[in-house]
Amino acid sequence: MPHLTFLSTGTVRIRPSMRSQPASHFPLLRRLRSLCDRQWTPHLPVGVFLIHHREGIFLFDTGQSPCCNDAGYFPRAALFNKRLSNFNIGADDGIIQQLNRQGLKPTDLKAVILSHLHNDHAGGLEDLISAAPDLPIYVSREHWKAFGERPFFASIEGATPNHWPKNFSPQIIDFENQPVRPWKQSFSLTSDGKIVMVDTSGHVPGHLSLVIYGESGNGEPTTYFLPGDATYGLDVLNREEPDGINDDPLRALQSLRLIKEFARQTEVVVLPSHDPDTPRLLAERRIYRPT
């Protein structure tokens, strides 16, 4: 059965109002609050996951690029990126270097699953595809239509299409009528159904998360849920507060409630990509009990 390794491609500070706000606030007002917020969160991990499966090693998200603080890295349309986030990432923190420390090369990967194309989740694509041009990259159809087919919009929304691989053409995911507890549709990445994608839209259209029916380091069966940016932490998941810069807070709220319902039906370890507690939650296999 699969087991997980958590890696962090540097850290990021964001505005607290960007991390979470009540879903009842209007989308424009929520964004304005994030932009006007003068506070910073503590340093948060820019997390990615290696999923070790008998069919190969899968990577969930690619993290941030070590070049992200270079002048001219972000597209001109990314007007508010520096206002909303502050990255601390060194040359040795990129995904290639992280893989090397695990004794891996990009060509050792079976595939990459992207929760979405924001710069801190797809920032390693350029280096990965340069080293492994045939590496399959999975993106949901709804997200590709929203971001991949609209690069200017994607730039405004926090992606860096200027650093996507040349002629980028990912594998498009269409969810199938295969229920996974509260989700009516899913997509199984592996033949044994141990790695499953589900729709957790709201943060962005077509955001996807992973359900992994795996095992712990000592071989005990464990179910994991990787929410990407569907939630920034278990505290805001409990409060049902989506992030503060999405355009569809009610859909984001619905995704949070589906995650909590899944946790009520299944003993699951929930591992947000930007939660400082994630390494401990993974090491302890801490079951999430929704409140």
C-alpha cells in the first residue's frame, strides 16, 4: 500500500486575511480585506508530497521555484503577488534538490498531480520537465479551462504561465461516476484504487485533492487526505473558513464541509500543504476529528 513523504520547498508568509475569512463575506470584500491586511502569518511550509506506490512514485504538487524572488520572475499581470505573500526559499530548497536528498531524480517519478496551477504549487514544473520531458502532469479539466486556456487570467490569479513548460499539455482529468463517501465523482490514478482524486473547488475552479488508502511507516493501514489549498490548516477547516482571495467562497465552503463529512465517515489523516503541523500529523498519523 502507498506511504507518504512530506517535503517543503521553502516557506511563505501570507496575510492572515488571505489565510481565512468567513464564507459569508462577499468575494470582492474578502479580497480587499486581504489586500489591505498589514499583518503576516508565521512562516508556513510550501509543502509537496511524495506518494510511494507499487506502480511508481507520484508527486503531489511541485512547490515553489528557487527563482521566485528574482526580478522579473512573476508576470506583469501579477500585480498583488508581493503584497499578499513573502517567500523564503534558497537554491537548495527547490523540488529537484529535494528529490536528490531523497535519492531520486525527476525521471524516477511516475507522474505529477497538481492540485492547481498557483505559483507555489506549480513553481517546480519548469525544472522538472526540463529534467524529465516525458513526465506526465495531471490537472483537472475545469481548472485547465479556467487557467491553462486563459494564461492572462491565470497570471492575475497567482499562476506563472511564463514559467510553464514550452507547449505545456498536461493530462486532463475528467471525474467519473465513482463515489468516494460524500463525493459523487472521483478519478482513480492507480489500478488498485489506492490513490484517488476528488474535486475540492472553491480556492480556484477545478482544484483537486487526493484520497490515499495507504499505510504508515510500520505498515499499519492508514487513510490520508491531501487537501492542497482547499484549506490552509485544520483550525480553519474546523471553523469552515475558506481562504480570503477566492471568487467562490460558497463553493469553497462546500468543499470544506465535504472534507469534514469524509472525516466523520472515515478515520483519516488530513495533511494541508501549508500547515506547520503537517509533519507532526503525518509522523503521528493523527486522525482528524472534525468539530
